[in-house]
Amino acid sequence: MASEKSVWDSNIAFVLAMIGSAVGLGNIWRFPNVLYSNGGGSFMIPYIVSLFILGISFVLVEYAVGFKFKTSLSKIFFTIKSRLEPIAWFIILVVFLITTYYVCVVAWDLIYVVLSLTKAWGANPDLFFTVSVLHASDSLSGITTIVPWVFISVLLVWLSSWFIVQKDLNEGIGKVSKILLPILVLIVIVIVAFSLTLPGASIGYTQIFTPNWSALTNLNVWLAAFGQIVFSLSLGMSIALTYASYLPEDSKLTDNALIVAFSNSGFEVFNAVGIFSILGFMALTSGIPFNELVTEGTGLAFVVFPQVFNVMGPWSSVIGPLFFLCILFAGLTSLMALLEVASFAISEKFGFSRRKSATLVCIVGFCISCLFSTAAGSYLLGIFDAFLNNFALLFGVFLECIIFGWIYNFDELVEVLNSHSTIQMDPFWKIIIKYILPVCIFVLWAQGVYSTILTGDTTSHMVMLALAIVLVVVPIIFTLLPAKNEDYYKPIQDD
């Protein structure tokens, strides 16, 4: 039996779910560092160019493909050419593995939501995070030692994610998106408004409006802008494709894509104003140079900001918990989307119910996440993140460009987008997808592979080799497993 097809009950549910999937940890702690490190205000020029020419272009491809075929990535690739199915499972597996450690970062943040109520990190947040929270080991020697509070937090995040994803599409992802996203936006508005009142705020936010024009001649700055767009919009992760497959007929795809892309970019720029203002306050009160405070990832969230809250005064008991709640809600809305990709693909091929496929995905995911709940968790997480983002994910995006731009009849996608949308796509879009985007992705991928190999040690290279083997073997197994869904191997009929 084929699994029952889900459909969004409204366009607003789809748009909010898509914005929620895009607005994640990268918007909050990656963008400010990328902006500052690549020319400050002048970075906005390559950023906007990348958003329009490359980011939105690829999102539109995923929207059109998902809407036209209305099925999972694996079946779409099988329909285009049966030998392409392993590539689909490769992409799905990459997204799933990213989810397993993304959960762990959200779990760390959940711990900090509680810690922020009393500033339990003390006078040395760096040491507290490394030793007291993570019990971190800089090698694999700690892999047999479970860190209890991290383990419990990871379990809670997985249970929360499962509870949402296993529900009906609109009762689960749709309803939660309608609740969490407005709260998230409200929290960010409060944080930014407060941050602008802090002494020294101008030291920070002027960085956004102070351009370094010479950076525009640097190829790496343009690659950094495109890289930010790739990760910010979750390009190539099949989220947009999966969510668009649930859209009803007569949906305005291009209009929706533009709303989502602009909302996502607007969020991360607006959020950066708040982040920089708070760091400007820290630079003024502590005497630490601003450039030493601007970092990304866990260092910014779990070390620098606790230091800021330590000197902020009474308001830190409000802004601190709000900041970590902001990260938590952004992480959860992204997790729902990441899990939906694998859950939907398994449901479509094997005829499982939504609940069964979501349960299976979450159980396997939790077992893998246990690796990141050990004393070696942060060490392993760094290796997984470097390999999966810099190598595997970008390689998958490149392959999707080739498949949709060259193997599939691209003109059909143009017709799909233009059939109901207010904004029509012109032939230049085809040139971008077939020629410009693959070249940019390939250069970004080559740069990522080079830096990953160059900065890795022997242990990390061995872990990456193991991941590479998994990314080859598992997709082949899923391809060879016979489909239990009687419609899986049938051609998809045009409406």
C-alpha cells in the first residue's frame, strides 16, 4: 500500500515551515562572523548578489521539482533515471547524519537555557563549557564515557522532535511552526531592541555599515557569501523539495520562494545587528578588542555570550534566557525539516505510515547521537561537521545541479514555476542553473575539501574515511532493497 499523501492546509503553514527550516543556528552564530571577517558592510554586496543569482535560483529548482513530482527525492531520481537513485539516498543520508549532531548542539543549548537562569557557568565560561558541561576530550579516548546531562538533553530533544514529526503534517510541523516562529521573531526583536540601548552598542553595529571596499576584489569573500547562502537556505538538503511536494495545486511557487528567502536573510541581518551591539558593549566594558570577541559557533554562544551576561547586570537574567531560547526554537524548527527529509523518503519507498517512518528515523538517529553525548562528542562533532558540510553536502548540491540542469528536461521546471506564479522566470534562470551555479558550487566544494584535508589530523582523516565508506555503502543498500510501496516503481503521471 502507498503511504497516505500529506498536503499543507494553507499557504501560510508552508511559508512558516519553510522559514522555520531556513532560520537555524547558522543565522544566529555563523552569519555575524562571516560578515565581519569578509569586509563588514561591503560583504552585503556579494551576499545580496549570491542570494538573488544563486540562492533563490536553486531554491526555485527544488520548489519546482518537489511540486511537479509530489514525492520523495529518491523516487524523483529513480523516475528521472533509475541509476540515479543511489545519489538521492546519498543526499538523504548526508542530511540525516548532519541531523544527528545538530541535535546535540541544540541539546547543549537546552542545558544553557537552564544554566542562564542563575548564570551557573561562573566566572570562567570557557572552562565551564569545556570541562563541566562537555567533559571534553581532544581525542577519541573519551568515546566510552557518557556525559549524563548531555545524554539526557539529547534524549529530550529527540523525543520532542519525534513527537512533532510523527504527527499529521499540519498538526505537527505546521502547527508548531505557526507557534514557534512568531515567538522566535518576537524574542529576536526584544533582544535587538535592548542591545541597541547598551553603552558601546555603536562599536558593534557600525561594523555592519562600515565597508571595506577592497574586500570586493577578493574571490574568497564572494565564495564566503555564496557559502553562507548555501548553508543559510539549506540548499541541496531536499527540505524545500520535500515541503513543496506537500503543496496543493495553484500554489504560487516563485512568490513563496522569494518570501522565504527574503525573510531568512532579513532575519540573519537583523539578528546580526543585535549580536554586534552586544559584542560592542562587551568590548567597551571589558577592554577586549572587538575582533577577539567576534567568533562563530559554540564559542560565540556558550563562551562569549555568557561572558557578556556576567557583566551585563540585572537585565542579563532576562536577556540570557531569551537568547538561549532563541537558539533552541531556531534549532527545533530546523530539526523538524531535517527529519522530514529522511522520514518521507523511507515512508514513500517502504510504504510505512508517517508515525512508523518517523519513529524508525528518530531511534536510529538517537543511537548515533549517543556518540556525541560522550566525552569525545565535541571532538567527533567537529570532524563530522567539517566532512559532511565541506565535502559531502556541497558534492550533493553539485550533483543535483547536473541532474536537474542537464539530465532532466529543465524546460518543464520553467513551465511549473510560471504556471501559477505572479513573478515569471526568464531564460536567464536556465543559464544560471546549467552553467553558473555548478561552477560556483564546484569551486566552493574544492576549497572546502582542501581546507578539510589540510587541517585534519590522522584520527580525523580515519573518521572521515569511515564516513565516506558509509556514504557509499548505505545508499547502495537502500537502492537495492525492494520497495514495499506498490507505486514506487510506477512512472509519475503528469497532472
